[in-house]
Amino acid sequence: MTLTTFIDRLDDWINPIAVKELRQVVKSRLVTVILMVFLFLMLFVMGINLLFTQSSVGDPRGMAGGRSVFIAFQTILLPTLMLVIPIYAAARMSSERSETNVDLLFISALSPSSIILGKFVAALMIAILIFSIFAPFMLFTYLLRGVDLSMIIYVLIVDIMAMLGATIFALFLGSISCGRGLKIFVNLVGFYGVFNIWIVLMTYTNMVISGEFFGSDEWSFLVLGTVWALLECFLLYSYAIALISSPSSNRMLPVRLAQLSFWFMSILVLFVYILLSPVLGFSQVRLVIGFWFGINMFHLSIYYVIATCERTECGPRIARTIPKNQLWRTLGFLLYTGSAGGVLFTLIFMVLTLFIVFLLQYEMFGLPIKDLIDFIAIWSIIAVYTICYCQSAALIRYYFLKNQINPAYTWVLGLVLLAIGIFVPSVFAIIFNISTNYEFSMWMIPNPFIAVITIPKYGFDHIIWYLMLLFLVIWLALLALASIPWLRVQIKQFVPFTKKPILVPQWMDALPVEDADPTSIKPEGT
């Protein structure tokens, strides 16, 4: 292979969306101006510190000069990577997903994965340009004393992971296709969450640089956090692909495969951490197990909401890809787009997550899982309430409002049911003049927020806990019975596509062969 041929092939491999975005950035002078502003800002901060910091060895301020400069750089870099660049990426994506400005890339031959990947790579290149300006100055602070080189590398890795997560989350928000008002609201809520995460990370990195929170477990947490951030980015990437895919396509297949990969990879990382903890002296095993359980139950609860909003009919485009083998068809039912398959998929992995956590409590592992019982119970109750309200909304829409409510808006009906469960018991409690906290808590059992609070307040040996379990068991049993027809219909519809024969009208059978042949009919006047 010649060099010219290799360059031509490499040119074909480059993502066209990334090329398009980067060409627009290069043509604009805004990026050049921003880079120069950051460069002069770094020089200004460094110069001010060198001018006003005393050089005496015994001066405490002089010994901590590098630390103060590094914190100043970090205060500028982290919000730029977590807020400015993601907002730019989300704005670009939202403008091309608006109903008034449909970009040609969404009706081209490019796959949805190429579109999202190109947008992400373009934002990543801009972030690398900004990061390349800050990183040399931040490493130079090591020479000013007061900050360790390992701390600098640690904080820079945290910044990179935060930038990756915030950028792909911004692309996910920008991929949502809805009205302008709802899109603005969703983006504001999303970036408010990113802003809170930035505050937490800013506080944490300052504590690391100050030496208050940097021990032997920090590097293990960094490795776990890096793996978790990459898995979250992969999961959000699959969600963004599904959002811009055609509604008639099998859009949830990559999402379920990503969720499956996330679950198994997190299991692998958890067991590797548990096995290495006695050797490397890791002391936060209980915290890691609790984090693993909470993050998986959170994702599965969110995914249950999404599953109930999927369509219940299998279109011809999906039916053509359904396997004819019964075993593969069963697996396909769990992975393909469809409300019933998504619900069963989520329930299976919720049960497996609970099983693994309770398996770890046995003495053969030597793990202090018993201290996590309250935490496990709270997340389990949240998942059960999510199942009850979302499945109730899906069944109400299926039996009574099938033609009135689109399946994609089942979550709205679920919110209405949640509001009823929160406010109606409160009204009854006021009507019956219930004043004691004990009786009020009994009336508040349909309220999931009050139910979560009562677990650490009253414990597992209190009557309210047993009433809550009885209430949820009865609710789940009724939902299981009502879901049988809903599930049976979708299973029957999940069959491979077969071409239907063309029905010939009976009157055409009575015609002679030459008259029945459309090509034999001559136009009048010939």
C-alpha cells in the first residue's frame, strides 16, 4: 500500500461531521480570540503571583505559592471544560434538531452514531486546545512549591473525565426533539445539575490540592471514577443515538446493549476491586459496593420509565430483522424496541443486582454489607415505587387511553398518578384531622418520598415498614395480573416479517387472460 493510498483511505475514515464542525471553528476568529485571552490570562495570573509572593524560604506564603496559583488556574479551567464547551456543543446540536431548522445531516446517509460521534469529537478537539494552554502552566506550579506533582496529575485527570461526561451529556440534551419551551426547560434543568456537579468537583479538587483529602485510597477512587465516567459516557452516547434515530427503526437496541455492557462491566470492576482490596490495602469496600448498587438501581429505574414509554406495536422495519430461531427470538424480544421487552429486561437486571448484593453479605466474602441494609432498602423501595407508578400509567393508557395518549407521553400520565399519590392522602389526612406523626406516616405510604424517609426513622421492626411492604406487594400483584394481556399481545406480535399474498378480486378471475393482463389493454383511438 502506497502512502497516497493510505492517506486517501484515512481521509475516508475521518468523520465528516467532525470535519464540518472543525472547519466552521477554524474559519471563525472567535476560537482564536478565546485562546489568546486564556493565554494572556495565564500569564497575568502567573506574573501577579511571582510579583507579590515573597521568595523567602521561611515564609509560609512563599512555600504555598504554587498551590495558590494552581487553584486559580483550576478555578478558570474546570468551569470552561464543564460548562462553556458543553453549552456550545448543546447549542449547536439543538439548533440543528429544531423543527424550524432541519439540518441536512439528519436526512443524509450518515448513521446516527456517526453524527453524535462527530459532534463529540469536534467538542473534544476544542477542549483539547484549551486544555493544552492550561496544562503547561499548571504543571509549572510544581516549581513554585506547595503542590505535589502527583496531585497535579490527579486533578488534571479529574478535569478530563469531567469534561468528557459534561460534553456527552450536553449532546444528549441537544438531541432531544421537542418544542422550544420544553427544550429550554430541559436544558436548564440539565445544566443546573452539571453546575452542581461542578461545585462538588471544584471543592473536591481544592481539598486534594490543599492536602486535606489525598490518601492511599484516592488513586483507587480515581481509577474507579475514570472507568465509571467512561461507562456513563458510553451509556449517554447510546441514548443520544436513539434520540436522533428514525422512530420506525430499532432505536432501543443500542441502548439496551449499552445498558447490558454497563451492568456487566460494573460487575467486573466491582469484583476486581474486592479481590485486590486485601492485597493493596483498600479500605473503602463498603462505600464502593454501595455506590455500585445505587448507581445501577438508579439507571435501571430511569430505564424502566423509558421502557413504559416505548411503542407496543412491532413495525415492518423491525419485523424484518426478527430472528426465526426461537431462542434468538426470545433474546431479541428483550433487546429490541418494545415496551414489554424493555420492562422485562429492566426487571431481570433489577433482580440480578439485588441478588449480587445479598450474595456479598455472606461471611465467605468477609464484607461489611450489613451496614448497607438501610441504603439497599431505600434504593429498592425507590425502584419498586418507580415500577408501580410507571406500569400503572402504561396499563391505564393501554386499556383506556390507547387512542388518546401517544406511548411516548406515558411518563406524563405517570407523573399525574404520582401527584395523586402524593397529594390525595394528604387531603384525607387533613379531612380526618390526623395530627400525630405516626398516623400521618401511615396515610403517606403511597407517597414514595415519605416512604423513603420512614425507613431510617422507624427501622425495619416497625408496623409502618410492614404496612408499606404489604401495600407494595398487593400493588405489584395487581399490576402483574393486569399486565398479562398487555404482555401476551406484544409477544404474539413479535414474529418475523412475512409477505402477504396479493388478493385478486373475483371479477378478474372471470375475464379472459388477454383482458386480465393490464399490458394488453390498448388506449382508445389507436
